[in-house]
Amino acid sequence: MIYSLFDSALAYRPTEAEQAAPVPPIEAVLFDFSNTIFKLVDAGTWLRRIAAATGRALDDAQLRKTIEQLGEAYLIPEVAALQIGRDESAEQHRRALLGWFQHVDYLQGIEADAYALIAAPDAWVPYPDTEPLLRELRRRGIKTGIVSDFPWDVGVHMEHFGLDDLVDVRVVSYQFGTEKPDPVLFRAACERLGVDPRRTLMVGDNPVKDGGAAASGLRAFILPGEVRTGERGLAHVLGFLG
């Protein structure tokens, strides 16, 4: 990862005039993808899809046992180590998840099938308030983008739900070989949108990764990291627009 505390300190240098001037209005909003505007289908749905695709039997008891074992396996030191930096490339992500799945009894021998169903277009679904917010931002002429730690282009999921035309740019970690809060990702999004970082809001759920946008001059709105099945609370973004 390129990011360091030293990089953070130098990521953004406002001029004296900018420091004295009023805070400029928001002209662009950037979003994290996972757990911010889209979420992965629940574990039960994913495992039932695996069972349907592979023909492997899965009763309720096996489902509960597998979900429990997934949590336990994730904590195995060698598995946890594989997750570090996994979104820096597609290869690292695949290696990290296959290394995790091989410790789960039900998934042994079908790890690749399980992985494919995590990457399927319908494996990630938008929150109920995602589309309304994106359409309102479009109506107001606010530019939008995604800055996400992800091992493939999230556009495949947005297109599946007819939302790809509501986001102007997508900056994804695997494209740069680094993860948030590396300033290079936030800078790239602002440059592609043609907006001043000081006029840009980053919305996410991780205070370190997404909040790191502040080191590049952006403002940041951090959602609670809780698992949500209903609305995500995205309408609050409109309050930053004045």
C-alpha cells in the first residue's frame, strides 16, 4: 500500500486564500460501494445458491453449521493474514477467499463455485434508499462517483439493477494496486470528475478508510458500520448540499 502517515500530511495543501474563504458548496459526492450503497446478499441466500448450483445437499442444520464455521474460519491466523490487502488485485482477493473457504467443511471441493457466486451480478444488491438518492443528486446536477476497495469493477452489479448511468466515475482499488485511505484513489476520482476536492463529499462506513478522504481535502460523512437490511440512511447526504 502506498499510503503512509507522511503521505497523509502532504495529501492536501490549501492556499492561504482558501483557508480564509468560506467553505465552498458541495459539487460532487463520492460513495464507498460495499455496506454503503450496495450490500452482499445474506449468507443463507448465498449458501442456498451454492447448493442449487452444485447439487450439494443443504438442510437447515447444515446451513446454520456452515454460517457458524465461516465465522470461526475467518479468525484462523493464516486465513486472517490472507485478507490483508486482498482488494489490491483480483488475484489477491481470489486467493484470500479460497484460502478461507477451504477451512469450511461444506465448501471444501466447491470453493471456486462459492467464489463465483459472490462475484455474480445479483450477489450485491442496492439498499432501498440508494436509487432515490442517486436520482436526486442527478436531478440537482451533482456529480457522483464511487471510490471502493473491491477486486473487480462494481459496475457489473450497478448495471444489473439499472443504476450504472447514475454514477459518473468508478475508482476501484484493484485498478490502482492499493486500498483506501491511499490519497491516490480520492484524487483520481476528483480528477476524473473535474472537481475541486474541497467541493467534494466522501460517503462511507469506515472512519479510517473513507474518513481518510479528509487528508485530500474532501469532506467525509461516515455511516454507522452496522449491518442494515432496510434503508441505509443515505438521505442525510442531501443535508450537506445546502
